[in-house]
Amino acid sequence: MKLPGLPEKTEPFLWGAAAGAITLAVVGFNWGGWASGGTAEKQAAERANQAIVASLVPICVSQFQRGPEAGGRLAALRKTEGWEQGEFVSKGGWATMPGTPAAEPNSEVARACAEALSKL
């Protein structure tokens, strides 16, 4: 059985369609805001983590400000270098959230808390 041949102008059309599809994919993924499933999941996880940190910072600040020596702690925090302030908050236990048994302080919460405290 013999198959009919393709029309003469089919090959240039197919090359043009392939080039257009490749160009569309390159433009879409680089500048069009498209994302693969893995990239979208990473971005969603980062945003969720940022939201958690943002919601825990006020608790950390409140824990830091409790007690009679809060003013002295704030002065000591301001005297430390910027990169050490998160560690200062972590070591003080203010970045450890209440109700989490034997949990370690969250370093991102500690950094954001130190930044918020230094603005007070």
C-alpha cells in the first residue's frame, strides 16, 4: 500500500512551527512568568516559610520584652554586631516558640526578631 505524499510546502511549515514552539517556550519560561512544577513548589515553600517567620516574629519580640531587664537586653542587643544579633536572640531563647517541647530556636525567626527589635 502506498501512502500519499505530503504537499510541497509542508516541510517549511513544520520547520516554522518547530522554531515557533521553541521560541514560545524560551520566552515563556524566561520572561513570561511560566514555571515548572518543581520551581512552583520551591516558590510556594519559600513563601509559606516567610509567612510563618512573619507570624512568629511578634511572639519573639513579646518574649524578649517581658521581664524587668528588657531595657538592658535591648541595649546589649544593639551593641552586638548585626550578624551576631540573631544568635543573641537565639541564645536568649526568645526565638523558641511556646508550646514546642525541647525545640531549638528558629534561626530565621531569630534574625527577623533581632531586626525588628533593633528598630524599636
